Amino acid sequence: MRQVRPLGKARKQRRSVSISRIMAFTFLGIIVLGAFLLTLPAASRTGRSHGVLTALFTATSATCVTGLVMGDTYSMWSPFGQGVILLMIQVGGLGFMSAASLAYFTLRKKIGMRSRLVMAEAIGASSMSDITDHQRKLMIRAFTVEGIGAAVLTARFAFEFPFPQALKLGVFHSISAFCNAGFDILGFKAPGTSLMLYHTDPVICLTLTALVVLGGLGFLVWDEVLREHRPSRWSVYTKLVIITTGILLCTGIVLTCLLEWNNPKTLGPLSLGEKLLAALFQSMTLRTAGFAGLDQALLTPASKAVSVFLMLIGGSSGSTAGGLKTVTLVVLIMFLWNRIRGRYTVSVFHRTISDDHVLNAITIFFLMWSLSFFGGVFICATSAVSFADGLYEAVSAIGTVGLTTGITPALRPAAKIMIILFMYFGRVGVLTISFGFLKKKPAGERFKYANTDLLIG
């Protein structure tokens, strides 16, 4: 006899699936539209189309705020093409529903329940209460930060270039930094060098670092810090994000200095202050920013290994950054530390972390590392590159970082397609999986087998 599923449960399941599909297909639609615009001859610097694969690769990288490119952005794309890329960065960075909500606010239209659910998930909110007010604040604050960053960068670039060009450079790089995209249009000075010509410039480096860190903290952290000025009253999540971000940033600086201090191809020729500034920029850019202050191909093997680890961690949930996310790493470390000491519960700041959260963190960690390893093997098997460079590229793609050792243009079409899929999954797939974690627990299994004993370890 066929068992009939309760109507309420069926509706909840359909709603959850619909929301996940909306998020995935909307991002896909933005990518396809951007790719179409980039295939137009008007988008090319030479007036000749770069082809579908190059356009799709660039559109995916921009929308998923990754930063991997098939060639220098300034040299390949016309002002129109650069404008398309910047628009995709902005939409992909703030979240497609953030952009949609801005249109709702402009047209003064009511936001429906389904849109509210998608908006809540897109920014990492756990509640739909006052989501429209939250979105309005999100947009205002994001544009304010980007505006301040653009003003500072424009003032700095105005010392070198005419004001219209300085303004363009300031706006583009401010948005690219805040959205953790890593695209640059400085190729007119030296194609493919990214920010290497400015890695000792304190104004540019510190401004970009501030933008990247603020974008990577997440809008929920912003809201709580601005609303509650006493750290003792912050939520456990906000405390973990801020502390972990500071620790990872300092760790990256220290390790970069230790491993690159005497490297004649990176930090070696610099003065003490310049070395510290370059190390700070390198540590920051590994948090899914993607700006290259140092030539990644010239790093020591140990530095590349550290970079892979930091790139995979990424930023925080509900932010413009990608990766595993900072709190995921904290939950994993605390779980392992407690298990080593024979404890079965994980607690922090006098609060217990549920078993579901721990299992979710383990699942995402295992999935990301497995895909990264497979990607590294696939790239070196299909293209004439080493496994180390292939793994670096794969992690950069799935962590939506955008750093490369310079192998991206030389990859075979199959490897480029895999990188496209990795960038899409790193931005959309993890978000969709996380949404599944946020759903209410299902009714449970219909039956359960008897327990068995195994030898582990």
C-alpha cells in the first residue's frame, strides 16, 4: 500500500527545492547574460570577439567574484567589456538578491515571501524578520564603503594619471576589492602584473586591504558590531568571525615573512617596512581577494602550500568572500581538540555547538578538499603543468580566490571548463548546500539498522 506524504511536509520540501533552484539558476542566468555580452566585438579591445569559452570563463569568474582570467583584463577588454565585468562583480559580490531588492526598493514594490526567503539565505540571515530593512541597510553600507574606498584610491591615482582615468581606476578597484573579486585594470602599465607594481605603496595596499577585510567579514557581523558597541554583548558567531579573521590575517603575515624573507624573487630585495607591507597584502589577498602583490609563481614551495590552505578557508558566511568560511574552520579545530581530549561536546564562550553544526562543518570540509584534490589531478593530467600548480589553480577556483601561478591561459579547454564549474560551485554550490543545512530537520529515517562495532585508527 502506497504511503501518502503529509501535505504540509510536501509543501515545505517543494519550497526548499524551489529556493535552491532560484539561487542556482539566477546566478547561472547572470553568467550566461554576461558571457553573451562579452562575446560581442564591442567588448573586445581589438574589436574581434574572444570566443564563447573565454567569455564564459570571464563571466563566471566575475559573477562568482573569483578573479581568474584568460588574459590581462585591460588588454583584452574594451571599456564596454570592463563595464560588463564590473557590473557582474557588483551583482555577484553583494548577492543577486541584494541587487534585486534594490530594484524592488526603487520601484516601491512589495517583496513576496519566496523572495524574502531567498534574500535571507543569500546574505546568511537565519530569520526573515525585517529582511527588507536589513537589505536596505546592507546596500547603503556597502555602497558607502565602496564610495569611501573609491575616493581614497582616486586621490592616490590622481598623482599619476588624469582625473577621469584616476576616477575610473579608483571606482573599479574599490568595487573589485570590496567584493573580493581581484580583477584589475592596471595592465596598461605592465600586462598581467596585477598589483605587483604597487605592493610597496601604503595608500593603495592598506586601502585595498581594508576593503577586502570588510567585505569578507559578512553583513551580519557588520550589523551587529554597528548596533552593539560592547564586544561582550556580541553573539558567539560575531566573536568567532572577528577573532578568527584577525588570527588568520596575522598568521599569513608571519608565515609569508618566515618563508619569503630572503627569497630574492619576492620579499628579498625590499626594505623592512616594505617586506611587512607586502606580507600583509599577500596574507589579505589569500582570503579570496585575488590581487597579486607578489608573483605567485615565484613563491617558495612551502609558501604555496600555506597559500593553498589559506585560500581554501576564505572569508565568512554571508560575505562577499568564498571558501570554507572562518567559522567552519573554528568548529572543525574545536571538534578535533575536544575529541583528542576524550570529550564529546564542543563548546565556545560558554555555549555548546550542536552536533548538527559539527557534522555540517565536517561535510563541507571533506567535500571542498576532495574536489580540490580531484581538480589538481585533473588539471595536471589534461594540461602540461605540475600537480602543485594544478592544485593551486583548483583551490583558487573553488575558493573563489583568483590567484594563479600563471598557468590559466595555458590550460586545455577541458581544464578550463572544470575551472568554470569549480568557480560556480564555490560560489553557488556551497551556498545551496548550506541552505540545506539551515532547513528544519526532516521527520527522520523510517527505520534504523542495529549498531555494529568497528576498529577505527
